[in-house]
Amino acid sequence: VNMGSSWRMPTKADFQELIDKCIWTWTTLNGKKGFKVTGPSGESIFLPAAGWRSGSTLFVAGSYGLYWSSSLNENIPHNAYYLDFGSEDYHSLYDLSRSNGHTVRAVVR
């Protein structure tokens, strides 16, 4: 909402498409570790391994990334799905309470 109507939160399906159809390459960009995610078209995005927060404490920055989607778990509506990845070359979807401090990355509609 703050960014305007041309932006939205990615969905669980958007993240699943990244997992299923893209090449993930662990790299460093501007001093930040993360994955360069390259799609079939050759276009890519960089997802920093920004870690996660609990209160004012930051955990696992530089090793893991956890990015919220806009998709809620239908059976547990206070949980939302998130993309979870780590430097050990894994990337998966999980759900967790929305009270956790994961990264938000908007995408253009």
C-alpha cells in the first residue's frame, strides 16, 4: 500500500515458480550475500540473505533469507507462507505465524 498500486506482495505461487523454474546461484552483490535467481527468460533478481528478526535481535543474516508472501495458510489463518533459503543451496516454502520478523519484498504487478 505504501509503495502504490503498481506494487504487491508476492504470493505462495510466485515463490513456488521461482523454486521450480529458476536457477539459484549463491553470490555476493554490493557486499551482501544472497541468491541471484535467474528465470527462463534470462532475467534475474537478487534476494539478499537478510536473516530474520525477533524483537530487536537479528538472526542468521548473511546465511539465510526468509521472505513473506501474501498467502495465508487456509487451515491456520494467523500463519502465512514464506520463502526460506540458505547458503547450503536449499530453497523451500513453509508457513509460520505472521508475528515473526521476515523480510518483505514487493513485486511490480
